[in-house]
Amino acid sequence: MLLPFLVFALFLQAPQPSQRTIAIDEAFAAEAHLKVGDRVAISAQPDPSAPAESVIVGAILRRGADPSQVARGDFVVRMHLDQLQRISGYGDRVDRFAIATRPSADIDLTLQRINHVAFGFRAYRSRDIAVETSRTFQVVSRFHRAIGVITIVASSVFLLCIMVLKVEERRRDIAALRLLGISRSSVVRSIIVEAAVVAVLGSMLGVALGWVVSFLVNWHYQALYRTPLYFSIITPPIISLAVSLSLVLGIGAGVLASMRLVRTPPLALFGR
């Protein structure tokens, strides 16, 4: 009956002091071929012969989807604060630090108080820092938006030309329908329905093609930069916009192409 108590008492003993551990990001682990439990030496001096502290890799961190860190190529090592102070020799100095606030806090008043504490540093909102470090992505986004507008205009002109040629090939069919007593509005509606169906099918094909291309782009660049950041996304609003725009352009092209023929006398469509 004493054995379980003795085993329990053994686990209640104070743990022995263990070696310090650090956490590294997954890019560093992949580059240096490190895993949890490996022993490494860290030092602030680039000289390999300089004194270094032996630590154990305790965790491997997954990189966050931060656009500001994608192209920097820096490796991240996290360690205890006292350990970092001792190795870097900074003492009580820091380059930057983050402050978490409650949802009800007055951010503007907090920034003013922090900025008036001492001279030589300045507090910023995390949102402002994210915008400042993401200007490259904003330029790329505007560039893609401009390409999108040009592509839409060019595709609408191309779609109109295709519909005009398609309707022109059916001159005799339309003339025969008119001579049989089919009204102009019925002919126009049939062409519009056909154009709408073609536009919807084309937009669905375009969405599927875009999804495949987006998948390949994310697969390539996420592996290249070792980041979970999505470089290309297809969202429901984008799909809705693409289908709606395609439908509107298709119907518009069908109306313009059909109105040109239904206003022509049926015998003139036969070439008489």
C-alpha cells in the first residue's frame, strides 16, 4: 500500500535545473536542419571562436502570415529575456516593444502618454505599422487592379465582336424566322438568352482556371518564402463580381448584335 504513495511523492519532488531552451522558426530549422531537442551554441559575435552559450532547441515556431516579413529572409530565434540581455549585451535597453490594450482603451490618449514619457522613441498603432510595411503589396494590388480594368475592357470588346460574327453567320436563319412570322422581340430574346448562357459558362470556366492558377501560385511562393501567407486568393465576392460582370457584358453584346439584324428587312438578309 506504500508503493503508490512513494511513487507519487517522487513526482512531487522539485525538478532539477535544466539547460536553457530557445525557440526557432521553421525556416531556420529547415535551413540549418535542426529539430526539437538539438543542442546549439548561440553568441552575439560572428567569430566562431568567441564564447558561446549552449542551449537546446525547445520549439519550432510556424511563421505568421505577415507581409512585412516575406521578402526579408531573416531567421527568428526567441529566447528568455534575461538570456537575450546577457548574450546581446544590451542590458536594460530595447529596440522596440509591443503593448497590448483592452478593447475599451483610448488608443489616442495612450499614444500621447507614451510619447510624452521620454524623448527618443515614438509609439505607433500596430495598424499603422502594418500599412507602412505593406506599401509594396499596395502598389502590386493597384497594378493588378489596373490590369484587371484593361482586361475587362478588352474582353468586352472581344465578346462583342464574337457575338456580332456569331449572329452574322445566322443571317439566313433569322430571316427565315422573320418570314415565318416570328416577332423581332422573340428573336432578340433568343439571342440574349444564348449570349447569357455562353457568358455564364465562360465565367464558370474562368473561375475554375483562376482557382487552379491561384493554387499553383500559392504553392510555389509559400514554399519559396516558407510562409503561410496567401499570395493569391479567390473569394465569393470575387466570384460574384466575375459572374455578374460576365453576364452583363454577355447580355449587352447579345442585344447590340441582335438589334442590328432584326432591324434589317428579312429579304435583305437573304441578299435580295
